[in-house]
Amino acid sequence: MIQSVNFRIGDSLPANVVERWTTELALQPESQHAVELRRRIEEHLDAGHGECWLHRPDIARLVEGALFHFDGQRYRLLAWCIMPNHVHVLIETKEGFPLAEVLHSWKSYTSHEANKLLRRAGEFWQREYLDRYVRNAEHFEKVLAYIEENPVKAGLAKLKTAWSWSSARFRMPGSAAVPAA
């Protein structure tokens, strides 16, 4: 099962902001409401709100290493992008390793280690995460492009291959396959 996942640093998107947007969008039809809420969340995250600890190379390297750690054993890592305050992953989980457990493993390990590097305590990641099943090949290509183009869209890089914390830097032109880590 292939899924797209987004998880974020604890202070990147306060709950009261999402609640306000949800109230503002309550009168829209359900399908429009969901699309607009997702657009606002993406825009907010890309604007770089919060501490943006993932902008630090040591923290980004830590998170990337955690993503690679069980690649090929518990899941297949298809694409990823570590932004300053959130992470995108395209993943195919393997039987016996549900997405929730994989995410818990990544977040538990990286929050502990990142807090040590930052000499802090407390919540690092928000408990919630966003996930969507990838329906077909066309959807896969759109999700892959979104993930790898995110640093360009957010104004952090001119080319997707120039962003240091993304699968795009490993991808050959025209290839959707990511080499094994």
C-alpha cells in the first residue's frame, strides 16, 4: 500500500489556527472545505512558521537517517523531502509494519535525538500527521512531483535537485525510482 505522509514540528501549525480556518470554511461544501483547508495548511507550513529546527543540517541529517534506517525492511521509501518545519514522505509499507508504527518509530527516535542536539526537552513533533493513499499511477506521479518540488514552491531552492534534504537529488531525469539507501 503506497501512502503520502506529512508530519510537522510541534510549533509549526498551532491548533487554534486550524480551528479558526475550520470555522471559516464550515459553510462550504465538504469537498471544497477539505481542499481549501489542505491548501491553507500547506501554504502556512511553506511560509516557515515556528522554530524550523529541520533547517539545521544536523537535525535534517538525523531525520533523513531515520527515514533510511528501515528502508527495504519495514517499508520502501519512494520519495521524501525534509522542509524547515515539516517532512513529506511517499512510502510503501510492508506487511506487518503499519504506517502508524513506522511513523511512531521515526518520530520517537528523532524527537529524542533532536532534543539532545538542541539541548531542550518537550514536544518536538505534532502528534497528528496527514496521510493519503495513492490511488493510481497518475496520482503517484502528482504526489511525487509535489513532494520533490516543495522546496522550489516555498522559495528555498531554484531547482528541486539543489535541495539537500530530498529524494530529488538522487533521481535521474525522467526516473521515478529512488536508489536504495
